[in-house]
Amino acid sequence: MFKVCYTKIMSSTLLALYLSACVPAVEDGTIPSGTPMPPSAESSPPPAPAPLTDPAQSVGFLESEVETIRFLTRSSWGGSQSDIDALMNSEAEDWIEAEMSKTPTFTLPAVLELPRDENGDANSGYQASALYWDHIVNSDDELRQRMAFALSQVFVFSDNADKRRQVRRAYYQDILIRNAFGNYRDLIEEITYSPAMATWLTYWQNRKGDPRTGRMPDENYAREILQLFSIGVVELNMDGTARLDDRGHQIETYTNDDVVGLAKVFTGMTGKGETFWRADEDADYHPLVIWNSHHSLLEKTFLGTTIPPGTSGEESIDIALDTIFEHPNVAPFIARQLIQRFTKSNPSPDYVERVATAFEEGTFIAPNGTVFGSTGRGDLAATLAAVLLDECLFDEEFSTLEFSTTGKIREPVLRFMHWVKAFDVQNIDAENEHRLRTTFDPVTGLGQQPFRSPSVFNFYRPGYIAPGTRSGEMGLTTPELQIVNDSSAIGYFNFMTDFAFDSGAQLDIENRTYVADYSDELQLVDDIPALVDHLDILLTSGRMPEDERASIVNVLNTLPVNTSTLEREDTDRLQIVQTAVALVLNSPSFAVAW
Amino acid sequence: MAFVSRRHFLSGAGALSFTAGIGALSSMTAGKSWAANVSGYKALVCVCLKGGMDQADTILPFDQSSYNELARVREELFEAYDSTSVSSSRNRNNLLKLNPVNPDQVGGRELAMPRELSALHTMFEDGDLALLGNVGPLIEPTSRAQLESNTAILPARLFSHNDQRSTWMAFGVEGERRGWGGLFADAVLASSPSADPAFVSVSATSNDVFLSGDVATPFRVSSNGAARPDLVNQGKYLGFDPADDEARALIREHLAQTEFNHRNIFAQDIQTSAGRAIEASDRLLLARENQEPFATEFGSDNFGQQLKSVAETIKIQSYLNAPRQIFYVSSGGFDTHDNQAGTLGDRHSEIANAIAAFKAAMTEIGQWDNTVVFTMSDFGRTLIGNGDGTDHGWGGHQFIVGGQVNGKRLYGDFPAAEPGSRFYTPSRGRLIPTTAVEQYAASLGRWFGLTNAELAAALPNLGNFDHSDLGFLG
């Protein structure tokens, strides 16, 4: 083990967060002191908040550019210099409160206006996909939209297999948007009654069993709602770790018999219409209806609950969802995944427990005393606030760590959105952008497309541990690495390069869309180190390592500036900025938020 | 930048550059017997059929009474196929009868494939394809009686997609980090210290655990082989000044770095894999240069293109310094809870045609005798349907195809459609496997060159089963 000494000299507009220090390097993989460690079995409840006399004392006070952009990166889609300037010297809680009070923006109206073919499909989907991008770029309710994106990765619906997919998708997405700061119980009910979910997990027109033919109800939704949307496969402690029985084994939460029993509940459901088999034109964006003639009236037993024979569909579903919701697994199961979508790919059990507690109690008291949550157990506003305002994120020691084994690997959609926000990208019309029509391909796209994961298991698994890596060796969960491979790494770089250089193929080349504003950056071209420092704040939250920085500076210093004409000079100066941006967008310190 | 072993890095040596192989590999494999036979090229191609392929709608009974029995048990599904109509693919007259060399394997019964699998039927009749019946995850042999008396020792989380797929690939529920394909690749690497570890295991699809070993990390090929960073390779971003050329070269060097000192473990992991991607992709593309395309045409569907990428990689195998290779491809859409009659046929023809094209391409380059393609799937499906579809099962039937396969033969069991029989779980007629994945894997691994000791290490429960060689190869 050897020591690394270095100083960081920051420009005068920044508070000096980094100290001149000699600290031990950690090539040997040991965890340095100061890293949040998993707790012992007992963890004390959070202390009651002390009355504040000075807001700057609150741990959620964003007192520097770096702290501010880190907060925005974790909580929102990122931000521009002016976003940072506006938010700095205020409290994180205030931003969250303001975001939660904003009017929600929905996606269905615009999708309904798209021209349709004779099947009612919105033009094979790419126009609606383009609308998706424009919607999240333009929407002012950024936290709500980011929460909906997070929820879409837990309560997965993919428009892949579905004929009337875009309208169903938009209606489904709006369910997530509407309930983002609401209650889990309402969310899971609206999801259950959505045509999108019914067609995706095949309970649309699922019928009760028929003793004569032997037919039994489709088990798909019954299994996946348990496995993926509520309780998972093994019993959990509040901290997200698996409970163990006397012999040290994990305890399965449900058996195949539970699935068979629950399957009877989701029978008789179809789109609104005159008959069970014929749905109305607009059924795709209305809740499902239940035909009790096709609903199983047998006794239904699952998870220790028995629904008596003769119980109607609506009542059976109500009881089933209540039963599922009551399970103690829901809080940690949802909490851990929400943390993964926002702040940490491998959260500590301690952190999971605090967030799960907020879910269970339905409220969260922020560091500055603000209370979040009003709908009781399962309140998502409280849960999300607990995720974003947890003490571990603002820990002074943590923010100056010399080596971290924590943080969040940002999925490609988040990385692209950060570029959009950082440079105040204008002329938003994704339909004009060839690359945004579909983004699921790892070589030509981002390797990820919202609402188009390959299966109900999302793009990656919450428990994924990457083979052949340092983090894998330590057993850290890194879901987002599951879609990183030789093809995607280069594909992502090419995708982002096209946008950084505004050179992507466009339908209307006269009217360039998704254009970045590099005016701040252009002013720094004569001082390359300052340019890179600036991008290090804007994009990598001050985390860029020295050797990478030096390499980028070296590249930029090599680029020529031809001053023979003003036009040539401007082009060359712009290329320097674009190259710098492309390289920083490719930095692993941009990929990881910590 | 040559391969840096993960273990070597963690032992504190930091970023050392050294030529691929000798120093690092020998330190990693010290004490292990380098016994796998790697003389002469061989390729294993694993085809994962995602979702759980319905065995009873893939291999159907052909003799009249068995056919009638299935049609009765599957009344609603056969109705969905309109099976009594003259043109229906499930009309008995349209089934393709199999004529195995060993018909006694199924007693007096006869089996057939639906016409969508005609390309595979042809390969069966030509002796290139073997069928393995009722194979699936087991801890030890078990029975219906044991299930009913709650004395069976079973794999965890049966009927769960991700967990069963993981169990097929790595003998444990989701979260396992090494698959037996990766361990097979490790054995190859252990026997050939000068091989290029980057290309011994190759995936044309997602990062599933099958190809992850202790040493081997799969390379991900794409449809043109590999990607290149456009900023380096295309003129349109920067100019054409000599300084621009110099910048492009520096950018290439920058991108290929594997060890910038990010102060975060995840960032370091990303740096290493991204840098490796640049280097390995360039090596692959170099090996592909000046190659003539195959005369064989592959389908434009995703699965066809995956097998095309595999074929192209095998074609350049001698330039890749990989003495034997193991590949992974996948095809989705087999989770037919719904509209099975409307979707399974398309999935079948897609895989059959792609495998037939693959055979043709391998024959073009004289590698068909050195290649074995084999399928796996999450599970089979319920004999008793849900109306127009079926639900999650357990045991299923798989295909093994290759020049050296003892084809035109049936291996394992193909139980009749009697959900009350001992072959099925009490609920909904899910097959209880009578051959274990380990036995299947061992038969493939042995052909691939692994010794018994290496097989035992890669397949820990192998000893719980009789017959570690099912006989479809060699």
C-alpha cells in the first residue's frame, strides 16, 4: 500500500471542498474508514430533529456548486449552470417540496392525437417513443417524471409485444405519473386495472377454470405481481437482507400453490365494452372491467388468506391487493429498488431500513424538520423523500472520501438526460432525431429504451453482481452493469458523440433539433484546464480523476484552431468544446453518481 | 493493452502491462491440472430459448391413440389451432413424423414435429440432430411420490423464470456468478496459456451468467462483429488537419485506457471494461478484415443475426487465438401464457431456419463436424392449459445439433400426455425431469475436451446422477 498526495486548486467561484491531503490509496481493495458500513442488528431510530436557527446548519443545505449538482444528479435529470446557481444556498427539502407541489404533466393527450392506422396503432410506435423523450425533456415536474421512470423499472410494462401498445403505454405511464407521490396501494390497484398490464402479463380475458376441458386460469400475473411488484421471492428484514430460518436458510415467500390460488382472482377482466370478448375503441385508456360470469367463484387461497367461494371479481381483487399490501416484505422490497433507481446501486442495509421505515410509517421527517407524506402506510412521497434526503448522502466525510465503494451507476437514459439538461438543449422534437426513434439497441442506441425492456424483469436485476469485476469480487450489487458490454460501451459513446457534436441523422436537416447551448464553454476554449474543470463540475460533480483529466486536456491541446477565417476559427473552437463534452460524457465518473 | 487479470489487479500490483497469457495465467492456475484436451478446434453454441418452451407443443405424439390423448388433454389449445381443419399445423396429417434409429426409446409410440420445425426435422432424419427428452434442473433424482409426500429435495424457486434460467446456467437461483459455460471456457484457457482469453467465450446477446467463469469473460459480438468509436474512425466530427489525426489517435488511446484512477469502485470497473472493449473490438475487427461473406443467407430476424455473428466468429477462429470456443445466443418469446397458437409457430420456424442456416455456413467452412449447437430453456410448460396458452412447467425437451452428434436418435424420456401419471407433478401436469442439467452439460463438456475431474468441478451435483454421458456425442 502506498500513499497518494495531491492538491486540488479550484477556481475562485468554488468553495474548496477538497483538502490538500496525503491519504492512503486503496488498491488493495480494503474499505477506508469513513465509508458507511452495514449496521449491527440493532439500529437506533433517527434522532428527533433539533430546532434550527440557521438554515446553513441543516445537513440538506446545498452550500456549494458541487454539492448542488450532486443533489440534482441524484434527484432529478441533472441540471445546467443556471439550475445550479438558482438552487445553491437553499435547502434540498425545499426543492423536493416544490417539485411535489407542481402540477403533474401527462402523456396520453399527445399520444391520442397522433395519426393512427386501421388497427388503431400510433404509427408503429416510433412517433410515440419520440413524444416520450420530448415529454420528459420539456416537463417542468422533473422529480415526478423521474419517479415515474423509476417506477417503470419496478412495475415493468414493455410495449414490445403489444399491438395497441402506444396508447396503452401512455395510459399506463400516466398511472405511474399520477401516483408518483401518492400511495403504493392505489398505484398497484390502478396498475392491476390497466389494459397495458393485462395484455402484457396475459390476464386480459383470462377466464375461470373449466372442469370439462381441464382449463385452469392463467398464472402469469399472479406470479409476477408477487415476485416483482410487491414481495419478492424470499422473506426480508426491514433492511432488505434476507431473513433466515433456524438452519440459516432463506425463507420463500410463496409457493406454487399460492400462485395457483391467486391466479383465480385475476379472472374475468377485460377491456370495457359490450361483451367480454369485444372491447370498445377507447378501452385501451380506461380501466378494465370485470365480467363475473367469467370470474372464478371457487374458494381462492393464497398467502394465508382465503377468499370464500362466490366472491365477486372486484371484491376478490380488493382482498388480494390488501393481502399483498399488508405483507411486511413490501416496504424493504420497494425501498431498496427505489434507492437503486436514484442514489445507490448497492445501498447499505442501514439506508434501506430508514427508507423502508418511511414507507411503513407513511411519513418522513427531513433533516430540516419538513414532514413528507400524508396518505399513511405506503406513502410514496415519504418514501422518496427518505431516499433523497438520507443522512448518508450529505455526510461531510463521505463527500470528501478519497475512495468510494458506493454511489449509483447511472443507466444510459439518465446519462443522456443529464447532457440535455446540462447544456439547456433546445429545439426539442425527438421525431426529427433518427437516433431517438428507438434507443434499445446497444450498438446504434443507448442500449436502453424506456418502456421497452426485454421482459418484465426490467433491463437489469436488482441483485445483479458483475462477474470479473472489483465490485463483483466484493459482492456489491450493480444492476446497471448488467447491460454494459463490449458492444454497448462503444455504442453508448457513439450515440453521445453524435449528440455532443449535433451531428446525428435528422429527418429535416434544415431544422436542427436537440441542439446544445455551449456559450459558457466556448468562452473557456482559451483556457483548456478551466474548460475541463468547468465540465468536471457540470457533468462529473467534481469526481474526475487527475489522470483522466490530464488525458482529456492533452487531447484538447492537440486540436488545431485555424484562424485563417472567422468561420474556420469558430468551427474549430466549437469542435474543441464538443470533443471535451464527448469525452467527459464518456467518463466513468460521469456514469457514476456518488 | 493486454489482458490484466482481475485477481492480479486486486493483489496490489495495480496496472501492469504484460503479454497475454503466460505470467498471469500460470499464477492463477497454479496447482490446477491443465488437462483439458484442446487439440483441434471445437465450438459449443448454447441457444437459450427464453420464457420456457412448451415441450408438448414442440414434440408431439404421432401415433393415433397418443395423438388423440394429447388432443383431449389440450382441447382448448387444439381448438385455437383449429386442429381439425385440413391446413392446421396441428392436424395429425400435417405433423412431421420422426423416424428414430431407436424407436424403442418411447415403447410403441411415435413422435413428430410440427411443420414449423421442418428444418430441424430434416436435420434429425439426416442424422445431425438428437432429441433429449424431459431434461431439467434437479438436485437429485426425484419422483411424484416424493413430491406428494413432501420428501423431495428440489431446486429452489421452481417455476420462476429468472431463477430457473439461472439454475440451468449456473445451478443456483439468480445471483450466481459463474455459469458452466464459463467454467468450460476456463478449462480451455487453463490448458492453453498462450490463448487469447478475450475470445474463448463469446456472446451475441445479453449478459446472462452462462458464459461467466473465474477467468473467462465473454466478449459481446454485434452484427458487424464489433463496434468502433466513431470520433476516432470517422472524419465528420473533427477535421482533416494532421493535428486532427493526432488528436484522433490520442482519443483512441484515451478510450482504450483501463486504469484511470477513479476514486470509486464502480467507475473503475466501468473504465476497465470500456478500455478492454476498445482493444478487443479492434482485434476482432482486424481478424474479420478481408473475410468473404458466407454464401449462406441468414434471416434478418434478431436470432438469425445472432447465429450469423457466431458463424462469422468461428470463421475467423484461427486469427483469434482461441483454440476452442463456447458461444451463447438467445431467442425470446416462448413464455406462451397467451395466444400460443398464434405465436409459437413463428418462434419455432425462426429458430429452425436459423439453425439450418448455421449448419450450412459451418459446412461452407468445413467446421460442421467441430460444432455442436444445443438448446436450453427456463422450463417446459403445463400440460393442462389456461385456455389459449400454457403456464410454467419444469422438465422440457431440447435439441442437440452438429456434425458429430449421434443424430436421428431419442435420448431421455418423452412421457405420454397423461397428467395423472408418475411423470407429472400433481398440479397441472408439469413434467418432473428424468434427466438432470448436469448430465446434459457433462455430455457436452466431455466432447468439448474436459476431463472427468474438470467436469466434476464445474458440475458439483453430477455425482448425484447415474450416467454422466448421455451418449449423444462420441
